[in-house]
Amino acid sequence: DGGHLSPYYQQDLCWERTRTNAYQLRPCSNDDKQIIVGFRFDDKFEMHPNGRPNDCLEQHHDPKDEEVVRANDCEFARDDHTNFWIMINKQTGTSDGDDDNDDGDSGG
């Protein structure tokens, strides 16, 4: 099952696929371009555009200000180690899942 992804402080905006692979915040609607699947609250996870299970939402690098969120082939995202996301509990500032988010790779 999929759903909308909104910033905590601006829940009237949702991530929307506006070009082939780029995402921007837009007013929430029933548009399929806003449906994202793969959320988990207990562990790291991959997010995918609805109906596109081979594409992963990612930032091209380690997260940094103003970097574009985009959908990219999951194989490339996995190779770059940019495929995983975690839920952060706003009240505690920590993940609700396993604190060990290491994928076993010691590289950067």
C-alpha cells in the first residue's frame, strides 16, 4: 500500500514526481504521481513511486541541503548506497527501528 509523503510542519504539501524522475513539494491531491510505496516504521526501507518497483527514491549523495529527491533505478541507488530511508520519531529524534543501519559495507 502506498501513500503521500509530507513535511511534518507543512502537511498540505506532498512529494510529487514532476519530471520523469525528480520530486518537488506540491499541494496534496489524488494524483498518482504523489503516491509512494515502501514505508516502514520499524527498520530502514526503500521508497518507490507507485507502480514502479524497480525505481528507488534517493538523493544522489549523502543528504545535503537543497539536493533533489529523485527516482532512480534501484540497482544504481543500491550501488551508490543511497537507496535506504529511515523514519525519525520527531519527539525522540531517533529511529524507531534498529539503531544499526549499517548495510555491512565499510566503504563511504
